[in-house]
Amino acid sequence: MSYTLISLPTYTTAAMAHDLLAGQQIPSDIVRSSVDRSNSCGYSIKTDSRYRQTAETILRQSRFPVLRVTDWQ
């Protein structure tokens, strides 16, 4: 199954994004992302890739600070 990780700067932001997506009937999980020097916290929203476009649009329109969007197999 393909999935998408939408990286956010803090756990709190990821939790709020998760709640927003749940309200829009988009299933997601909060996961710990790999940490690198440019992203000190490392939390992401993991969702099925079928929801990528919709989830990303909802979060950006709601002014969430999306750091990166990555697709995985």
C-alpha cells in the first residue's frame, strides 16, 4: 500500500492537523519522522496516498506549516 507523509514542525501541529483531517473523513496517523538538521522535531501525518492531494490542500489552506510531502511504497 502506498502512503504519504506530510511533515510538520511539532507534535502539537501534527495533532491539530490529524484532528482537522479526521473532521474531513480523511484517515491519518501521527508518526515520528526521521530527524535531520533542517527539521529538529520530526513529526508527520501519515495517510493513504489516495488522499494526498486533498489532505495537502486542506492543510495548506488552513495555514499549517507543511515542511515536506513525501510518498512511500
